[in-house]
Amino acid sequence: AHLEDELRAVKKLLGPVKWERKEVAEVGQLENLDVEALKKARVAEFRKDLSLVVLNVGWEHGIRTGMPFDIVRDNKLVATVYVVEVRDKICGALIERMEESNPVRAEDRAVLRKG
């Protein structure tokens, strides 16, 4: 029930979906990625209460549900996240791992994890 509550909160934060998208990231599915946009991927918002980050990349950039990202600051890993909701130009990702002493901040870089 807790996860369902978090997903509802994510959907509320990101706003309505214009149309339902069924596509989910699969291993090796990188052909639709906008490499230039990914170089500029950043944390737009961090919601500690939801264990959620909003990234400034979305469907138009090739982002799909399930994609893993590393959140990086000063070339150091801050957190690991995975995408749970995608909109045209933004996405919501749940935090898998983060040091409480060094939380995610707006403008931290988001780097697509390979593998």
C-alpha cells in the first residue's frame, strides 16, 4: 500500500498524462535516446518525503519507465534512481540509494546508468 501511495503522489506531482504509454525500457533499448539532451540531464526537483526526484528529461528524449540513473555532484555519486513515470519533457524517478548526510539537490547531474 505504501508503494501505491508513493506512485499516486508521483503522478500528482508530475501532472496528467496526455495519452497512455505502454512502452517500458528494455535492456539495450537506447536507439531513441537524445544524447545531447542526456548530457544536460539534471534534477529539477527533489521530494525527500516521496523518495522522488524529477528529472528535466522525458519521453521526447527517449526516457522510458524502468531506466536507471546515477545522480552525481562534483563527479561523486550522490544517489541511484529508477524512472517510474514519464511525461513529454520530464520524468519522475524513485530513489534506490542515497546517503542521508549528502542528499540530492536541484541541479545535480543525472547520468543514465549502463548495464
